[in-house]
Amino acid sequence: MTGPALLRADTDTDTDTDTDADTAVDAIGLDEILRRVRALAPRITARSEEIEDARRLPRDLVEALRHCGVFRATMPAEWGGPQLTSMEQIALIEEVSAADAAVGWCVMIGMDSGIYAGHLTPDAAAELYPRLDLVTAGWVAPAGQAHETAGGYIVDGHWRFGSGCTHADVIAGGCTVYRDGKPLLDDAGEPVTRIVLAPAASFAFEDTWHTTGLAGTGSCDYTTEKLFVPAEHTLSFDEPRRDAPMYRRSDTVVRKMPGVPLGLARSAIDHVHGIVDQRFEGAGVPWRSSRHVQAVLAECEMQLTVARSAVHATVEAVWDRLVAGGQPTRKERADAALARYHAFRSARIIATALYDLVGGDATHRSRTPLDRAVRDSTTACQHVVGQRRILEWSGQLLLGDEPGAAFV
């Protein structure tokens, strides 16, 4: 078997999708996926309040996204997948996140299926991913225990932040490996870790996701007890099975994350542009003629342009280095991590500035999306890629040290 085979996307007779989205999606690339996403975007935005209230993505919307091809974005080309570059992944996530940041976050997580599958043997990948459009969710930090046994591991664990687990097909969980009841250590004396993969039905999900923003991501806790996972259904990002840029570094799963805040910020700015002709300052001055409004919008555009340019430039530098067969330098790694951090922080600054500009009306969810933008960007910044630790780790890299952190 050469890998997962797919003749057409999964279908659902009661799925609310466009006619052409219900056709085969094999061998499509970024342009076609983007075309389908743009056609779906107005319907995503129209359901934003429903998504937030439900604290998860509706099943029919997941199926519509599946038909768009977003979840197969990183599937290897030899299996019929798009195998998008990191820059293309960012562009795709930006597009979805401009429609709804929670949906963009779920797409960003769910499209990692190809990265996980690409770290497995072809036969193991075919077992877990018999179709290219399956969704993966999970937390890769080693919160679980994988006890060695014949042919694999007995897994126990409680993981948090399982974004997308409410609609996922496959669940991932980071584990510390145990042998004879004790953590297994590598040659450097560090605990050995593995990421285990299993069908979603193998886990129990806890309704824990009550949050400030990104409520629709369904980032619930999940657990399992005494679950047998075959050894071939486990992986380490440090042990790539294929020689392609996407699989050569463990940061591949975070490289495309800034697509979410960039798309969120773009949407917030566009919303204010759309209401300029409807609003006036206290003295009756049209917003279009207001120097204050002009300056705020210009500053937000400046911040977004700088953030977006930095993200794409630094990710492209890392990608080019990998394509050439090398590994990114410490400076290139620090630049990319800092650009990600800056994108998350810039989105929050932009959303807050526009929220303040609109004033009282911005507090009404039914009148503007800016309240949601502030809350979503605030919650997004609590992910480690938007935290101050990135500055510390990047500073270590710039001074020639190794921080030992997967996110840089």
C-alpha cells in the first residue's frame, strides 16, 4: 500500500454545501481550495454567533470545510494531497480566519493531519487516515503516559486544549514513555516522549471550554485509560520518515499559526472601512473626513502590513533553507518565532484600537464583530506562541544558545 487513497471527499446528504463542493476534490491545489473557501466565507461569518454560543463548530459546517479541501492541506503529494508549503498554509488560514477566527483556528489545527500521517509508515497512515480529508486534533505536550507493552503502548492521559476535538476523526496526545513502571530516558538522561494517535472514539471529552474568546474552537479536555496504541501509530517529530521541508523540523505545526491573527486583524479593519460612510463625529463631521479616524485606520494598516510581511518573509527564509537541504540558523529560527509572536500581539492591538474607535456600539455583538475580535485576539495571545517566553527563547537563540523549546 502506498498511502491513503481518496477518490472523492466524504459526503453527507444533509450537508449544506455548494454543488461544486460536493464533487471530487482529489488533486486540488491552493487556488481551488481558496476559491471554495471564499465561496463558503459569507456563510461562515453569518453563523459566527451560533458558533460562539455552541462553543464548537456545527457538523454541517465541518463537512462544508471538508469539501473545500482545507483539512487535506498538508497531505503528501504522492498520496494525492496538496502538500502546501508553510507560506501557502498561512495564506489559507488567513482567508478562513477573516471569516471567523474560531473556524480559522480549527482549520489551522485540523490541517495537521497530513503532518501526522507523513510521520507514519504508509500502512499505518492508511489505517488511521483512509481518506485525505480526515481531521486531527489534540495536544502534543507529554501530558499522558505510554507504558511499553508487546506491539505498542498502554496509554493513560488527561490532555487540555484539544482544539477541534469536538469534530475530529483522529486524536493526538503527547506522552512520556514508561518502561517497567519508570520513565524511559534517552542517552542524554531526558525522558523519551511519543505522540500517540487513535480514533476519536477512543477518548472521552470533557466540556471544559468556557472562555473569553475563540469559544467556537471547542478546545476541551480529553482523557483515555488503558488504551492500547500500536507502536506504528505513534511518532516523534524529531524522527521524520520522509525527506520534505514540511517534515524536517518539529516547528512545522506552529509555522502557519499566525494566519489566524492576521486574518482576524484584516477582517476587523475591513469592517471599519465598511462603516465609515455611516458614521459621524460629535460635531457632525463624517468619519471619512475625520483626521482621527484616518490616523487610526492608517496605523492599523501599518501594523498589519508590517506583521504580515514579517511572518511571510521569515517563514519563507526557513522554508528556503529546508528546501536547500539544510537546517535554519538560530537567527532564522528566532526571526520566525518573533514574527509569529508579533503577529499575535499586533492583532490584539489592532482589534482594541478599532474597538475604541467605534466606541459604545462596539460592545454590542449584534452591531459589530469588534467585541468578538478583541476577545478572540486576547485568548489567542494566551497560546505559548503569543507569550513572553517566546522573547526569552528567541533571545537565547540570538545569543547562540539552545533554549530546548519546540516552539522556536
